[in-house]
Amino acid sequence: MTDPSPSDVALELERLRGVVETGFARLDGQLALVVQRGEQVEARLADHEQRLDALERSRWPLPSVTVLVAVFSLSLTAWQLLH
């Protein structure tokens, strides 16, 4: 087995450096995409939370509707019994 010459080692190290830089660039791009998607999901979640809060504020409470129906039924029954 022969010892590699210093120029061969330098050339191989330069090639390895290029491969590592390319890998890091790809990884950096993928991480940027993940961060961007995460921000989009957070924005959509905030929008859904706002819409849900608006729906909850605008709905009639069920107990109030039940009381109104009961009072109406009671008054209608009383009116029918009196006439």
C-alpha cells in the first residue's frame, strides 16, 4: 500500500468539503421550509380560534331557549284551559 501524496489528500478533503457544504445547504433549505409551514399552521390556527370565539359569542345559550319554550308552552296551555 502506498502513502497518498499530500496533493491527493488535499484534493479529497476539498471534495469532501464540497459534499458537506452541499448537504448543509440542502438541510438549511429543508429547515427553512419546515419553519415556514409551521408559521402558516400557527396563522391558520389563530384564525380558526378567532372564528370559533366569534361563533361561541353569537350563539344563543341553550338554557335560555329552553326557558323561553317552557314559558311559551305554559302560557299557551293556560290560555287554552281558560277558553
